[in-house]
Amino acid sequence: MFVEEVNYTDYCAKINAKIFYNQPNFNHLNKNKVDRVRYFLFKDKKYRFGLCIGQKDTSFFAPFSAPFATFVNLRGDWNISQLEDSIKIFNEFSLNEGIKYLKFTLPPQFYEENLISATQNIFLRRGYVIKYQDLNFSAKLDKNFLDNYLKYLPSNGRKNLTNALKNDLVLHKCESIDEKKCAYEIIKANRLSRGYPLKMTWEQVSETIKLVGHDFFMVKHGSENIAAAMIFHVTEKIVQVIYWGDIPKFSALRPMNFLAYELIRFYVSIGKNYLDVGTSTEYGSPNYGLCDFKRSVGLGINSKFTFEKAF
């Protein structure tokens, strides 16, 4: 196995990534967040894997502007030894390039279980250590889960959803760019009220949604828009809540409980497999209130690992 560094155009010609955050056009869009974006292909007799990574000074980061990233399988068939040889040769290349630090954040396993499990195993045997474990929250979507949704909720979640359903709330799917921006502003107001400004500006959001399937929703109460969600179609079968939130003065109507339920109903109806609502930890440390809320709306917990290696 050997590694070949290529330019953006040549990398695009080889890569058909299943996960949006691995796609070269997304990483190219965010190139200004690092000193340099580098593209690698790993080959024996055939091209086997690809990797896009960001460089800052003498450090490599994957991802550098996303929730997670992986090595990208370039063929339908692959084996563990091919992946291990790719990681081994990448480590050697990094050392020879004067790189002193490598950091990878992998997705939860439901994104690509075989590849992610194998990568974790190889990292641990090749000198990487777990820097932290984040708690990721998601719902596995199927008709049985939807039909029995109330049974999966803890008592406070059932009570809040029952109350929400009495409050004449309506889920509205945004169609125009003006409606999508309105949804963004609702979420922005929610975050500012909690002291957590949004990391993405509307300009950055508007550029990103040109590249990815997406949905924006608002919860309406009469003439008022009181909650919203911004969602990316990260794979063909997995959608991810990028941002969501309500207007604080309407929180007593429980629009977030209503929104979670309605999103599950919507994505079951169009055949998605997972609703990923992201992490409720920062560098592994839980936000207990946020964790409790996500559990209260029926979400399960998954592990998301960040690995590092220092030379």
C-alpha cells in the first residue's frame, strides 16, 4: 500500500462519499478554516481509500469543520488489512512530513458500522489514544418505533408531549429561502438567550445548503413562529439535526417536544433510517439538562469517539 497526495480536482474524480462531511466540495467550501486542506488516496493494485484532512501548523485534523469524518472507501469491497495498511502508511507519511499531532473524530457507528468499528480497532493498535467520548443522541426510525412512541418516553416526556398536542401547534416545512432564514433566526434567538451563539452564520448556512439535501421546519402557534429546526440529509438514509430551538417565551407550550415527535413522524413517512440529533457533550463532558431533554423525547445514546496521536 502507498499513499498518493492529489489536488482537489483529482480527489473529486475519485471520491463518491456516502457521508456528506466526507465530500470534497464540503471540505473545499470550508478551506479557510485551516492553513491547508490536503487530499490523499491509498492504493495497492487499486485505489482503496481516500482521506481529506485539514492542516494547521504541524497538526492534522479530520474533521476540521464538521461533526465527524472517516477514511472513505473507494470500492464496494474492502478488508481490514487494507484499511490498516492505509492508516499505517498515513502515520508514516505524517511523521516524515514533520506533523506532530493527529486528531480524528469518527461518527457514531450507525453511520457505517463496519468501517468505523475497524478504524477504532486499528487506531488503538497503531498508537492512537481516545481523547474523549462524546454522547450522541439519535432515533432509529421505523413504523414500530413511531406506533409505540409514547411507550418509549419517560413519564415527564409523555406528559410534556401530551400537553403539547393540546396546544394547537402546527409543523410547517419551509420552502422559500426567506422562510428558511426565518427558521434560522428563531434558532439564533434561542441560542443567544442561552448564551450559546451559533457557530454558523446565515451566510455560511446558505452556502452549505447549496451542497446538501436539507429541510427547515417551523412550529407555528396561530400566527406566531415559535420553534424551528435545520436538518441536513447527511447520508441517503440518515438525517441530522444541525440546529433546533424555540422562542423562550413560548417554551411552556412544549414546542420542542412537539417538534421532536413531528420530525420522527415526517422522516419515518419518507423512509429514513435514523434521525441524528447530535451530541450533548463538549469534549466529553455532558450538558446534563440537554441530555435529559433528548432522552425525554425518546432518543437513544450512542458513542462518538475522538482519537489523537502525538509524534
